[in-house]
Amino acid sequence: MEVHLSDDEKLFLITGAEANIRNDGRSCQDFRQIILERGVLSGTNGSCRVQLGQTTDVLAGIKLELESYDAETEKEPKQPINFNVDFSANASSQFAGKGGDEYAEELSAAFQAAYSKALDIMPNLAKTQLADGYRWKINVDISVLQWDGSVSDAISIAIIGALSDLEFPEGDVAPDDGGKVRIVLKRPKVAGNVRDENVQVAMWKLDVMRCPLLLTISKIGTANLVDCTPEEECCIRSQLLVGLAAIADSSENNEPNYDVTCVKQVGGGLLEMESIQEMLELAAKSVGGLYGALAKRLKNEEMRKPGHSFLL
Amino acid sequence: MDLNVKQSGIHSVALHTTYFQNRSGKVYKRAEERYLRNDLSCGLAQCGTCKDFGTNPLLKIENPVRNAKVGRHALIVDSTSLIRFYDLFDSSLLRDLIVTQTVWEGVKAKAVPAYKKMNSLCYEDAKDRFHVFMNEFHCETFSESSKFEDLSRGEELLLSTALYLKTHWQKHNVAPVVLVFDEDSKKRMENHYQHVMYLKEYIQNLEDPGKQALLDQMAAYESSGNGNEKQIFDEYLSHDRIMEGIASGTIKRGNFSVSRENYREATVIIDDQLTSWFITGNNCNRAVNGDTVAVQLLPEDQWTAPEKKIRLRDVEEYVKTADDMGNEDEENDDENDEPKAKKSKKMTVSTAKVVGIIKRNWREYCGMLLPSTVKGARRHLFCPAERLIPRIRIETEQAETLSQQRIVVAIDHWPRDSKYPLGHYVRSIGEMGSRETENEVLLLEHDIPHAPFSESVLDCLPREEWEPDLTENRGPLPRVDLRDLTICSVDPLGCTDIDDALHCKQIGEDLFEVGVHIADVTHFVRPGTAIDDEAALRGTTVYLCDRRIDMLPCLLSSNLCSLRGEEERYAFSCIWTMTSSADIQSVKYHKSLIKSKAALTYEKAQEIIDDPKEQNDVALGLRGLMKLSKVLNARRTGNGALTLASSEVRFDMDWESRTPKKVMEKQHLDTHSMVEEFMLLANISVAEKILEEYPDCALLRRHPVPLKESYKPLVEAARHRGFEIIVESGKGLADSLNRCVDKKNPMLNRLLRMLTTRCMTQAVYFSAGTVPVPQYQHFGLACAIYTHFTSPIRRYADVIVHRLLAAAIGADDIQSGLLNQARCTKICTNINYRHKQAQYAGRASVQLNVVRYFKGKVETCEGFVMGVRNNGIQVFVPKYGLESIIVLQTSAASGTTIDVEEMSVKVNGDVVIKELEPVTVRISVNEKNQQRPRVELQLIKPAIPGLSVDFDLSSSEGLGL
């Protein structure tokens, strides 16, 4: 979708935003409607689709890979998650051909940065380190199917959704030759009469409730906005990508606290320190609500009937 | 869409997710949609709902045999019962059986024989007694999540079928009965369902006298132990522990070599004194022939002795006609038998086990796929052409096409729980049985470089119209013009690479000048050139029956270097002056230009010598040579040189079709030994010269003195024939061998000499200075030092020796690297290897052609018993150099027994076959197996009851030995 606005239309949007009223009736810190579904791709180990507004449509799928590495040289556990964002050429005419590649790379790097402390953020992620020399590698592939603004917000939600959907097979460590080990899938039930493959493998899941959300905070006129529509994005002076993650011990003072895990300026324009401060504050204010809504949805979502892909 | 689905009998879709690991341990998720149906038949004849869905054989005829425990019933069997007692189900006492899909898959995956039985019972032989119930596709009986926490997945699926059928059949008053094998399984399932029984319990409660037969049958099976899979092999020690062990001496390293007679046995030579440790059975622990392994001695009470039994994989295959080779755990495989040799405690030898692999010697192997019995199977066993290599399991989708081809397979790894190493298909060589393919296999298997010479090699060649030039000199010593000498060469018929020529001239009263002239290859092959590198790599020319793979390009080997008659050629001459009693007065070496007067064959030379009318220079020279050679020979034999025998066979080839026409029996003429004597003399003289000049880098050839123990088979065999062999010295051995003459068995002497050859190790090239001087000796020839000088066209060692000699006498420069001991050792290692491989390839080629020769022919021949083993005799047919095994099945009924101690076969107590005795055998080609025609021997005389099948030790594919 390409949007062309006249100067008058832009002025209308800008003054509206400064008065805290956007043309779809939202206030500056309101999000559009978000639809989240998990388990949409049966071929992946975890998947999630997020639709935002009218509509930004993002699909995240996770593939697990059992990776062997040299335990001698790599003593410190490595961040096991890799992100790869891909813009479908159908998402918007600006992504046709190789149009989206640069932006996709930029976003992948941003997510990589936001999750650089993933081992601290997800308490049980260390479990992916199966044994000396073996670990799970988590490849998160994100497809942007349709673009209607605030892609990074949608992607960050989709990633959390997919990570929460992700199931790891439990592995038993079996001794192998020369002091090395081998990973064997843990099947709590014995086979008896059926082939091993048909016996279910024990699975475990990640605790994702502290995973970072990436919000785009845009400055239009003097106002700061979350979740901009494409029309609004035409009027943006400057934009910040802010990654926020909940802090572990926030229970003491009822007010949950959020850590800024990354800040990144997108697009042109200069920002004063003061404005950045304001924008970060807005991000921290709005992320609480989004976290709450997300947690509720992840808890209450009824899984789709198996066998139906999201295309049906 | 929904409507259509419903109409077609589909009830719902379940997403079925499984996780699995591939052979390298990677984890994969497989998600499939499973369409559950409501139109699958329960199989009951009376069932109204299912009557349109299938044949419904259950209870079509009311079961005539009542069971004390249950009323009207149908049986659901579990897979363990089917696998273990599949033969039982032939009985018509067991009727109304339901095989669930789960059980079907389970049996198919675990036991091929049981699967085949089950398949034929369900769909052919006993269609009316069996019903296959597709429980995993039935909407009522399949569920992804488990309902019974305490049951195994298999039991769960079995039980949900039983529960469904129970309600489904309620109004027909039929109860499904679950038959299980496992005790625990029964206990667990009884909590949820009332009719769970052991198979045995069910049969016991049958009200029919026929049940006793079934119970007896079951008892027989029960006693056969439950062959549990799990880990077959012990785990290897860690690298550090092996290194520690080697340092402390508890672990030794060595080369793993599998016995050629028994693939379950191997030896590892652990030190320089050739101490060998014996390894048997699972103690071989996944080592493959040629691997460098770490071995540890077992406690003495676990020591065993070699079985003295012939165990070849293909033999066992034919004997058992075991067709379940595609099966993972062949339950009735006697590879799991403990070697019986344990009983004979008194003969035990140091027995060890492999605790680790230091270096794998895995390469790519040629061979073929074993035919699989399960159609469309993906996993196959690959049978390498080399019989010392174990079978390899590979996965392929194209088994159909590959089954008719020779293929190349590489080993990937050998996990602890697998009986066979796992590998993968590399490429196909070609159609099985075609001459080109088989030759290619042979060359590849023996690692013989056989590609055409490259451009850069051919660029090194001189022009074809090369002319000798006496003025070109490479060193201070000039080339001598010997064109006026009466020189001639003596070679086999058809020889084109003539590398030696001789002359003899009387120069005084009782004084002769004798010259050996060797092709001057080093004049053309300069060091550091591409042609030299290539020759160094090839190391030797390889002679196959129908092909020669040259070390040097044809222009050199058959033309410019070949000392052809009446042509001027460069040579390297070694000229002695000696008396008529062959006392050498002086010796000189120089490069020369010669013109051979005649290129004779052995036969022609013999003719000339014997014909008194021939009085020309050539004839006189030859007679002089002959006279001197006899003196030399007598002196050499007097020193204790051995005359050894081997089974060399040559084919007269039809070169049009490249098929063997007939076997040429090698005739031994005096001229053979005449040439041989002078070549030996030249080699020895040159060896002395180069060693004197270069005591730490001369390339020599030595033949180690064999250990006394290694003569054991020979001494034993001779003792049984009433002869004594003295093994203390070479002279003693030679003399005692000469005494072994049996008038009744003229072949005996030759056979004993063959046995002697087998007791010895091969002669090897080495660099002077790398072993102690006393070990320089050549045992077989009984001389203190020896080298190879006389065949530079076909051996690279001679090329080096030529260069050394030329440098020593100043006929050529000393080229860089020539006097480097390390380099010399490196060259020796390579040419020793190439030399050995070339020999093996040559023999293999003979075997290959024996098979081709006997195609459609049958011949009765004399053979000799070379060995008696627990289960057969080894027979050698001298005419074809063929050595084969005839397997005898000894049984009390036939009265045939084999006495390994006495090396004889007895029928009713009378000795009918003894070692080294002649037997009459019929030779034919067995083409029963189209893929692997093999030469078959049948014992004709003496006739022995219980004689069974026979097998070709010299390898059905003509490879291996």
C-alpha cells in the first residue's frame, strides 16, 4: 500500500495528534486491534500469526536445530536464538523486488540486540544447553505478509507468541564412545508393539513472560504516538524503536518495571535528549497494558483445531 | 467441502506429530494429517454396520473349539506374540484373529521373517482366520493424546481397539480377547479390561486335544533366549585414557587384520617382535580390517583359541539360505553364538579386545547390494567385494536399479547398537558381470592408479624418432659403445617391455666376460619431472590377464627403453670377468649403447642351446651363460637358498573378445633359471656397490627371517606325512624340503613348498640405515644384501637404484633428494604397498578369468587338500591355481567326522581324506545366483556321505585373496 497525502491532510493529522485525537479516534497511546493466533504452522516447532489494524499481518515460525559444537573452545553459553525477518513482496509495493531487504536486515539486527540477554530474560532458556557439545539452536523466521504500519511492534508480539508456542523435545544424554555423549529423545512411555517413532516425546516450553516488546514511538508535530498507521507515518518527523522487557522482581511495588533493552532511531530527523526521554516514558507507559493483554491472550487462547491451517 | 469429506467416510482429521532422529543424531519433527474414518470394518461377519466395508471373516463360521475362560470371542494379538510364535499361527485352532495396524507396523519394523509369515497368513493362506483392523485410521480407536497414563503406547492402542470392539459388538455377544506375551503388560492392561490373556493361557484353556502340540511347540520357542537388541558393542575408551594406557603399557596399538578364513577372528600385531594378540567375536568391537586400533589383553581365564572353522559370510549365507539379511536384528543369527573354541582350553592364545580406534582405515568400497526380501525397502545391506570388510548398511531408494550394478559405498560410522557399519552410496561403476566393470572394480579395489597418462606426463617423452647420441654425457664417466658385442635378450613370448639383455664372451684361458645390460630408463625419466612423479606414484607395472597397466608410457616401456633386437638402445651394463667356476675376478658398471642381436623367447633360447648345429656367436654365448648359471645356481642352493613354489597360472587369451581360451601351464626350462641367475647376480653386485657408496640411503630389498612359530602349519603338515622339517636355519629348511619326496604323491613336494611360502612374510624394500645391518639379509635367496636393478621399466625401485648406481660411478649427477634417507623410506613405503596391491590384483584377475573360463564348462581335475577345518576342507587345484573350500556337513547319521588334530576326514572311523592328499573334484560355474557366478568344486573321489555344498575361497568375485 502506498499512501500519498496532501499538505493539508498532513496538517490535519498533525494538529489532531497534538490534540491527542487521531483520525481513527484513538488517543496517542492507544493501539489498534491486535489479533494473535498460535500453532498456525504445523510444520514448525512453534508459530504465531499477528494481525494489527487494517492490517499489518506478520507470521513467525520457529525451527529447532540440534547443534553440536566444540565444548572445549566455547565454554560460555551462546545466545541460542537467531532472528530472520523477511518482507513479502506482496506486503506493500515498497517491498517489491529487493525493496524490503535492507529494512528486514535492520529489523533482524534490532531483534538480535533486544534478545542479546535472552539467557537472563528467559529463565529456563539455559536448558537448551543439553550437554557439553550439544545445544538447541532456535531459528525464528518472520514473514511480513502485509504492511499497514507498526511492523516491528507486530513482529515483537509474534515472536513472543511463537516462543510461547515453541515446544522442545526433551533429550536424554546417553554416553557414547570416547567420553562423548549422544542426545536421545526422551520418550517417557515404552514403545511396546509400536515403533519408537510413534511414541510421544516429552516436551518442555519456554517461560516467555519477560521477553522484550519492541515499540515504535513516533514524533508527529510535538506529540508522541504509538502504533502509527501508514497515513500517520507520512507525517512523522522522527521515530524511535524501543525494546522493553519486564524486570523479574517487580512484585514489591505494584507498579511493574520495565527495562529498556534497546533503543534505535529509525528514519531521518534529529531528536533532542528531552524528546527521547519523553518518548521512552511513553513507551514504558503503554507497554504495561500491552503486556497485560498479551499475557491474558496467551493464557486463554484456545488452540485451533488440529489439521486446519490458518489459510482455511 | 465438509460435505464431500463426510460422504467419503472421513470422520475427522487429526494432526499426528512425531519426532525422530536421523542417523547422525539430528532431530526432526514430522507433522502429518491423519484422516480418521468411520467406514473401516470391524471384521465381524454378523455386524450390520460394517457389512458393506470389507470381507469380514471373523466368526463367519462359528468357532468349533470352545475356550474354558471366555464365551464367543475374537482374538487381538500383540506384536511380541506374533514375532516370537509366528509359526504357531499356522494352526487352525487359533481362529478369529485380529491383527491391528499398530501390530502390523510393529512386526514389519522388527522382524522380517515374522512379517512375511503374517503377511501370507492374513492375505493368502488363512484369509478366513485373520482380519487386519486399521485401528490407527479408525475414528473410534485412534487418539493422539493418551488416555491411559500407565500403559505403553502400544498397549494403549491395543486396548482402545479392544474397548471399542467390545461396545461395538455388545449386541452380538462377542468379546474381544487381547493376547499378550509380556507379564507386566498383562498386569497393566488387566486394570482396564477384563479379557487379557497370555497366548499360552489361552491355548491351555482350549477344549481340544490338539492344544498339546501347540504347547510343545511354544515350549521349544520359549527356551530360545530373548535376543535383546540394545547395545551390542562395548563403548570405546576416551582418547586420553587410551594414550595413558599406551604410555603405561596396559594398552597396545596395532593394525587390525581379520582372518581370511574366519571373519569373526582377527589378530593385532603389537610390537616389533611380531607378537600377535588374538581377537574374536564382539571383542573386535567395530574395528574394520586395516584400522589402527588400541587393544587390551583380557584376563587369562577369558582367553580362547582360534576356532579352526571356516566362516565366510557368503558361505554362511548359502548354508542358512538366510534371507532376512535386510533385517536389523536377525534373531536366529549364529553370529551371536559364543565361539565354541572356548571348550578347548588347552590351546588358548593371548586374547585381547579392542578398546578404541586410533585411526580408521576406511575408504570407499566396491561391491554390490544384497538382494532384499522386503519389496521397496529403503535399508539395504551392501556386500563389499573385499571379503575382509564387513557388510555395510546403506539407505537407498533406487535399490532396484542398483541391484544389477557394481557400486561404490563409503562407511560413515558404526554406532554401538548396530551390527553393521552404516554407510552411504557413492556412485555406480557399471553393469555387474561385464568385463570392463569387473576390471574396474579390481583396479579400484586394489587402489591401482590406472587413468591414462596426463598431458604433462606425455610432454616429458622424447620424440618417437629418437636416435642414440654417444656424445651426450651426463657425468664424467662416458657412455661405452658396446654395439659390436653379441648381446641377446631372453623373455617370455609376447613380451614387449624387454628390460634385460645378456652376453658372454670367452676372453682368455678359463676366463669369461659376462655382461648384464639393463634398459637405461633413467636417461629418459629425469628426477623431478611429471613422468618421474607419475612413475613414483604407480610404483610398478600391473599385469592383469587381459590388460597391462604400465608404470611408464608406452613409448618408453615398449619402444625406446625396450632392448629390442637389432635396434640401438641405451643400456646400463654390469660386466663381470669370471672363471668357468664362476669366481668373479672383477666387476665394472657403466652406461652403454648396445644393439641386441636377437630378442629370443625362453623356448627359442632353449632350442638354440640344445641344437648342436647352431654354432654362431649367439649360440656360443648362450651356452657359456648356461654353463656359468648352473655353477652359480649350485653355489646359491648350497648356501641355503630356498626354492619356493607358488600357484601361478597364465591364460591364453582370445584378444578379440578378451576371453580366456585356455590355461597355459607354465613349463620350467633351464633358460628360465639361466636368466634368473644372472639377474640375481647383477642385483647382488649392484646392491653391494651402492651400499658401499651410500651406507645410509641405498635402496635395498630384504626378506625377514620368519619366526619359528610361523612354520607351525608346515611342520605339522609334514609330520603327518612322516617328514621332518628343520626350521633352525635357511639351509636346514631347504635341505629338509628337498628330502620331502613321496613317490606315491609327486605333488607333495610342491605343496609343501607352497605351504612354506605361506609361512613367510613378504620381502620388502627399505632404505639402508633404517634397520640393523643383520636384518638387511634376504632370507629366501640366502644372501646378505639384495636389491632390484634389473627391471626399471616396470619397477620404480629399480629406477632409484639406477640413479644411485649412476651417481656412485659418476655416470650421472647426484640429483637433489636422491641421498635423503627420509625420502627413500617414503618411496619404499609406497612401492611396497603398490607392489603388494599389484600382486593381489594379478591374482584376482586370474580368479576372475577362471570364472569366465569355466562359464558353461565342466571339468574334472585333480586337487589337493590344503587344509582340514572343523566344517570343511580346503582344496587346491594346481592346474588353475584355484583354491576353494568344500564344506562338509558332519553328522552322526552319515558317519562322517572331521578330525582337525589329525587333519583328516573319517567316514565310520576310516580315514578317507588326509591333508596334502589328492582328491578328484569337478569344477563348474554355479550360476544359480545370476549376480555372483562363482566357481564351484564338487568332491568326486573319495565319495563321502554328507558332502554338501562347497564354496570358493578364492572369492566368487575373483577378489579378495
